Amino acid sequence: MKIERLGQDKIRIYLTSDDLNERGIQREDMWQEIPRVHELFTEMMDQAYTELGFDATGPLAVEVFALPAQGMVVIVTKGKYDPLHSETGEEEVPDEVYEMEVTMETSDTIVYSFHDIEPLIEAAHLLRERVTEAGTLYHYKDAWVLHFAAEELDDSLHDALIAVLAEFGRASSATTAMLEEYGKKVMADRAVAQICTHFDRRA
């Protein structure tokens, strides 16, 4: 489990498949009001408070992005606690108010970001034999983003592909639409092959 702050009231949490499996949670369980999911969410919020000082009291908007073969990304945005809408009408914020509004998206695309070009080059060379005809490269939010559409890849390649990408980059929740609208397309197709052609591996 990895947590990073996106803003004063927003954090992003990466949950790997192992994180979910260890807790006996399936992806579809994230929709359910079951004890295991509540325990996981409490654990995430405790870790967010410990590591980042993120106080999760009050209403929370929770966006869950399920990623193929690699767990999920959870975006938590803190809202304002309004005592007028509480059942008690008291002004104090209760110790634990998880008024979660959960939305969930499942994506068949594989998207990884690299904050430096060198790890991207290394990953591309390792992937070259498997996915020479695939990949689109964007520059988005000061990072290099490698995007693979579902139709570009055989399902049997997912695990091997993600194993390499996860070693050098970070799973991204950026959608194709976000990348197209706000990012700069650097290589429109065959990005893996093009990176290998233009850049040598570091010795």
C-alpha cells in the first residue's frame, strides 16, 4: 500500500493485488458494505494520517479505479463537515465520520507514469520482445506516461508487462481522455519500439 498527497484535501492510495489478497478482498467487494472493506478503509485512513497528517473525518468522496491485473488506485477527497446535516446537530466533528460516496471505474488500459526518462528507457528495452507494436507515450504533469490500450495487448501478456512496468514506474489513474486533453502526445504508436530505437540502455 502506497499513499501520496495530491492536495490539502486529496490523497491517492495504490493498492496492489497482493494488498487485496492478503485481506481476502476481491475488487467487486469495494462496492460492498462489508467488515473487511471497512477495516481496509480504516487502515488506509490511519496510514494516511500517520504518514501525511491527512485527517479523514467528515464526508469523503472515494473514487476507485480498478486496473487490470494490478490492484487499484483509490482517490480520497475530503469534503466539509456540516453539523446542520448531522443527526445530532452538534458542532463537534465526530471521531469517525466516514460518509463515503464511492464511485468505481474499471479500465482495460494499462497506464504507468515515469518521473524520469531513464527508468522509462530501461523498461522499454525489457519489454521490447513482447510489445514492439504497442504503446503510446505522453508527457503529462511533469511525467512520462506510457499507455497501452486493451486492443493492443493479448491478455496473456498483462502480468509480465505489469511486472516490468511496476518495477520502474508507477501505476497511474490517468484516463485516455485526460491524457489526450491535458497531456502532450510524444509518440502516437509503437512507443516501446520507438524508445528503444532512439535511446540506448544505460550501461
